[in-house]
Amino acid sequence: MMATRALLDQSRTDILPPLTVVLASPRGFCAGVVRAISAVEDALERFGAPVYVRRPIVHNRSVVSALTRKGAIFVEELDEVPEGATVLFSAHGVAPAVRDDADRRGLLWFDAVCPLVRKVHHEVVRHHRDGRTVLLIGHPGHPEIEGTIGHLPAGAAHVLSDAGELPKLCDETCQRFGEIRHGLKHSRRQTEPTHDAAHLLPRLLLHLLDSLVAGSHHHVL
């Protein structure tokens, strides 16, 4: 056994073919993530440490750790931020109530929301003003979902995590729906709820906005 293990531990260059590494393009972070990271770094350079960040600036532990070493302090809610401090909101966006709370507490705040997420916010508000109930297909509790529904009055939006929830919702209401596919970014399978919505709600007026971010779109396709 020991002899076999020693053999396996030897360099495998003699038994494996040469490895060719192909560098994919496009690659790396999407523009919204790069923008958010730069916002924290710029704030640290301009105001000095500490700079507070509400929620992880992006979903990347390495990035969060690197920014922490530079002096960023990540918190879950604004009540953890001292009055008068500098705070940034993550790329996932926040509800207007969060910005209002920052103003009341005298915080110097900057919104690092991804421009594509901000577009979703504008769209849900527009659909609501047009008299539609907004249907968000995504992950309940995700920061982007919380920030999006926070732009609407309570009860003005339904959040579904699975297409199996649609039939019950169809039975309960026949209002017009503005459907926002949001927060489903990582696989082709996660686009299926939109197709099911179009099939299950044929009598309803659907306005589809695909919020699949550009960087994730390239990675998926």
C-alpha cells in the first residue's frame, strides 16, 4: 500500500497529457460589481477608515475580506452605524425607507446600487402606477428582492420562489400583473418560472422585464 501511494504521489507529468488553459472572454465581475467595489475603495481613500457598508457590497467573500482589511466595516442594519459616519449601500439596492433612515440619523451615505438593479426599481414603480400588481419571481429575503419591493406599498407585490406557486395565485386574483423576473441569475433552469407564468396567466397582461445581469448572462450562455 505504501509503495502504491508513493507512486501516486510522484509527479504526474509523465502520465498526463499537456494541459491547455483557455482564458474565457468576457470574464470577471460585471460592471455593476466593479462599480460597487470602487465606490467603497474611493470612500476609504477620501474619508479614511472606517467606512461602513450596509450588507456585503457584493456576493463575494474574498472581496468583502479584502475591503475589511482596508478599513471597511460591514453591518446588517443602519442602527449598527454611529451617527455622522460614512456608509455605503450595497450593489443589491435598498428601499427608499433605508435612505430616509440614513438621513434622519445624519449619516453621510452613498448608494452603490447596480444601475441594472435601479432600472428594475423604476420598472416596478411604473407598473404599480399603471395599476398593476407586481409579480416578482426570485428568492424571498434576498437583498435585491427586499430593496425592490421596498419601493412599493405593502401588498403591492407578490414574491414567488417557485413556479409551482403560480396556480394558487392565479386562483386568488385576476388582476393585471406586471411580471419582473429578478434575482434568478445563475442557471438556465432558473428562467423556467417566466415561461410558466406566460403559460399559466394567458388572460392577464404580462409585461416582462428580464433583469438577468449582463455579466451573468454571458456566463450562463
